[in-house]
Amino acid sequence: MLPVTVQADRIALHELTRASAAELQDGGDGGWEWAPGGPHEGSRFAAGKMLAGMETGRHRTGWGAYVIVRTEDDRAIGGIGFHGPPEDGRVEIGYDLAESVRGRGYATESVRALTAWALAQPDVETVYATTDEDNTASQRVLERAGFRRIGDTPRLIGGREAQHLFERNLVEQNLFEQNRD
């Protein structure tokens, strides 16, 4: 299957190919010209996780890592994607941006676009994300993207405890889309 591309107003999300993921994981640019400060280590880590999933047969097209490309100049500005394919109707999302483009709404637009894509798939009812307690910028991104905080979780992520759990489900997605129009 071909990699998935999700279009939004100012950005396009391009799922990594095996070759682009390998190049990112190995310290390269993955085939994109990046905004200053990119790619972020989170994008490189996600590329490696995607490659590992490909090697074990766990990866499914659409449910991997994506590069966020600003359409006005075709520069890669960050990464977004899933922590794996859906399980029991739920899928986890993560994202990062190059520091030079933060604070301009690109993360919110990316989260909205990939969440809408995920919730349109037949095997997904809920998209969720976790943030560190002190990562208020990421928490605001999720809230602006229509997620709600549903509690805390002690699950370890990258050696740190993930403090806050956010989610958005099909009912919330439909209400969010109705209120945007």
C-alpha cells in the first residue's frame, strides 16, 4: 500500500516510507528540507519505532509516523503520528514541532487533521494522547484540537511518568465539526 497523506489548510501530513524513516532514524533529513530546529528528536524516535514495527510485522499503513509539511514553502516543520495501530478501538497520537515554528497553530492543525483521519477509520472510536504534567503547551494544543483531559496515568514514557491523559472520541469529533462550521 502507498503511504497515507492527510491534507489540512496550511499543512500536509505525509506518512514516512521505509526509506525516509531509516534516513531520519540515522540522523538525516528523511528527504525533506526542514525549518530551522528540525527534525526534532521525537521525529527521529518515531521513525525508529515505525521501522521496528515494519520489521516485526506490527506496522500497518496509515498507523505510523508522518512528517508535517508546511504547504506555503514545502518545508518540513515537525512530526506527528501514532504509537502503533489501533487496539480495542483506541489509538495513541504524538507530535513535535521544530522550535522555529512553534506558537503558530501548526501543532493544533496537525492534531486536528490526523485525529479526524483516524476517527474516520472503521476500527477507531477514540484517539488519545498523554503529556507530562509540566508540558502546558502540549496540553493547550490538545484542548484546542478538541481533546479533553480525562485523568492521569502512571504509564512510563521515555523514562518519565506521563501525568495527564487526553482523549477525543467519535461523538466529540462530530460535535466539534458541527461547531466549527
